[in-house]
Amino acid sequence: MKEAGRLALNKVQLTINKIKVEFSTFFALVIFVENSEIRFSLIFRMKMPKILFLTTAHRHDDDRIFYHQAKALKKEGYQIKISSLSSEFQGTVDGIEIESYAVLEKSIAEKRKILEDICDAYMPDVVICSEPLAVISAKKIKRKKKVSIIYDITEWYPSMRMIEPFPFPLNIIHAVKFFLIQLYAGFVSTNYIFGEETKKFPLAYFFPFKKSVILPYYPDDIYIHQNIKTLKPGEITLCYTGQFSEEKGIGNFFSVIDSLRKKRPELKISILLIGGSRKEKDERYFSELLKKYQFENLRIEKPTSFETFTEAYADADICFDLRTLNYENHHCLPIKIFYYAASGKPVIYTDLKATRQHIEVSKFGYLVDPENSDSISDLIINYVEDPKLYSEHTHNARKEYETKYNWNRIRNSFLNVVRKSLK
């Protein structure tokens, strides 16, 4: 028993040295017998800090929140909980506690009350929030204990879809209102994580004294199914994933394929679509496109789980994102480009400001005007006629991911933000 007592103490000491953060502790009384004498020993046991993720717009199993950030923190020994208002689930997955409710249709006051109650019950040391309502809801707990609120900004706020339902001039009034809410959330937050450089406005400019870090959407290699292909003569498979909507560029994608088949009627073009339409107007739009173009060799797959996403498009030769050019899109970095690169897929993407700032796309694809279908189809023909170029881009894509765009390169930056917030 004496030996067991010493081992317990050594284990606690090693854990402290490894984690190098402050812990609250409690005492455990150990009783053991040595040479017929009863002896007592006090040992310290650590109570790991609690980290709470709050989100209104993302699911509890969001790729950034659950699969990257939460799992990274869990591996470090922290207690983790995720609460979302976009999905229904209560339980524990991979040691991560989840309390989420599908209540987006409820009023702002009701949603805020749910988040506040979760904070009160969990009493976290750090709250990582994804939206202004989550930040404002977490503010209440500051009255009861010292807590840091990290605002992880991955969406442009206010988004166009938030303003869309209102006619002029109400749309301008609501845009100003949402902008002020964003500023208030920035004021309440302790520090920031920005998904990309273009998301720093306005908070980094209004609150330059608050610490911030850029944390892009780089994937962990454990979620990547690598499939570097060689083009088959006379064949090509073109892939589109995501929402089937005009704004996301499904119409532009179809227009490119129509141009390609007119220029190269002998080329066997296979089309792989993975996703679906969220709104009724998008369903009508997509149905009209299908009737208009009447494509052969068209395969439509439903959205897949995050773990199997890169396997779903393994057959693709080129991956596309031809979303429309507008102010909001220019400030939003398309996340899936990193997954395509990791899989070894050349890409053809809309020439967006955020994409230009963060990725050297020219090494494994092209940035284009999404409405210029003729020039885009010419780029596809270049690949068909120059297999060496295609092969170069496939290998460059994987190399760029391995050297620049993988989660392990930024994992410690994220963990350091949390560690510093606990001090």
C-alpha cells in the first residue's frame, strides 16, 4: 500500500508538469498499514478546467467545434461540453458532454434563457462562442465567477440571409441593428479567434487592445481519404458539393459543363453532386436547371457525415466552387478547398478576396470569374489535353496541404489561446 501511495503522488506531479496550467485541487485521504501501524496520507487530486462551447447556428457535431477544437482540448485533459441550438442531442460522445436542442424557431429571449441555464449549471472556466447571442448569453456567468469568453468568428455578421427577409428601407435598419449587436458581443468577449483575415472587421478595428489569433479551417489528416487520380483518356468526372442554390453557384457549375460538352462532344463527362437544397426556392431553382440541361451521367448523393466526406468525392477528378461574387462571399473563405487539397484534387474556384489571401490556389488549380463559363471550360480542356499538368496539380494539392494547410500546424495556436485564457 505504501508503494501505491507514492505512485499516486508521482502521477499527479507528472501530469502537472505536462499540462503547465493552473488547476484547482482537492484533498484525498489515504489510509494504509505499515508494520502494523495505521498511517494517513494526504494527496492532491486535480480538478481539470471546464471548457464550454456555445453555438446557435452550428450543430453539436460541427467539424470545427467538435472534430477539431473540442477533441484537441479533450486530449489535453480538459473537461469539455458542447451546447448547440441547431441540433437535438443529449449525451456523451468520445468523452465530450453534449447538451443540444433544435430550437432555432424559438424567440431570442427563449434561446438566450436556454444558453444561460446551461452556463449556470456547468459553471465553465472558459466559454468559446460562435455567435453574438452565445456571447451575450455567456456574459451573465461573469457575475458569479471569473470566466473568459472567447469569440470564435467564422461567419460574416450580419449575413445576407439575415437581411434578406426585410424590404427596403427596413433591411438597412436591421443591418445597422445587427452590426451594433456584433459590436456589443465584441465588447463583452475577452479575446477573439478569427477564421480568416477578412473576418477581422469590425471587431479587431474597434477593439484593437483585445488579443486575437487567426485560426483557419485546416483539417486533421485522420479525416482525409487521399485519392490522387490519373485522368482516363476521353473521360473526366467533375464534382460539386454543398447547397444546390443559385448563390452557392450550382447554376454556374452547370453552365460550365454545358459549355464543355459543346466544345468536346466526344468527351465522356461524369457529374458528381453531393448535397441538397435547404429552401423551397432553391429546390425549384435546381429542378429548373435539371430540366434545362438534361445531363447524362449525373449522380446525386445526399450529404454525408463529416467522417466520410472525403471518401464521398473520391471519384472526382476536379472539384468546383463557383459561388457568386458579392461582398459577403469575398470575406468568407470556402472551407472545403482544404479538404479537396488534402485529398489530392485540383480545384476551380471563384476568385474571392479571402481565398486569395489564404491559399496559393495556382499551384493546384485556378481562381476564376464564376460567370465566364467559356474560359472555365477551357481550363478543364487544358487538363484533359495535358495529363502532365493535371498530375502536377494533384500532387501539388496534397503537398500544399501537408506543408501549409493541415490542422497540426495550427493546433497549438488554438490550445495556447485557451491556456492563456485560464490564467
